[in-house]
Amino acid sequence: MLYLKIAWGIVVNLAATILVFSMFTFAHTSFETAVMSSLILIYVAVTGGTSAFAAFMGKKWIVDTRRYIALARAQGVNTEIEVEALKEDEASAADGQTLMMINGIFNLVIALIAVWHLVRLL
């Protein structure tokens, strides 16, 4: 299932990259190019920041769950359900980290395309 998620992430990001290239073919004036480049850079900043925040919060959730399990065990509470949920969260975080790296690489490419078009205007 992970390979399907990775393949889908690559296909979606390739489509986004092709869309960015095609957007610049329709920009005829320097103003249109500057506006499109700016909007694309804002998009990359928002999506990159959001995915980084989600990744950090996922790691914080895992750390907090480990602390809860340690405290609950110290008090003699049964933590079988929490341990199982922690294993699932850790596996999910590993999958999410791979997808975040794929998105990050494509966002970098898209940002470089936008910056290149801005630099060409100078």
C-alpha cells in the first residue's frame, strides 16, 4: 500500500509541475509572469510550512504517547491499547515522512521554476 501512496504522490506532484510549466506559457507580459511567480512561491511556502508543521506535530504526538504510557505503567494501568496505537502511529509517521520528502522535492523544483522566471525578468 505504501508503494501505491508513493506512486500517487509522484503522479500528483508531476502533474503540478507540468501545470506550473504550462501556466508560464500563457504569461505574455512581465507583470503576468511576476504575479504568477509570486503566487506560486506563496503556494510553495504555505504547503511546505503546513506539511512541516504536521510532521513535527506527529513526532510530538508520538513522544507524548510514550510519556503517557510510561506514566500509566508506573501507576499500574493497563496500556495494551495505547502501545498498539503507538505502533500504528509510528508506522504512519514513517510513511508520512517519505511522502513529505517527495512533496518537498517537487515543491523545491516548482519554487526554482518560479524564481527562474522572476530572475529572467531582471
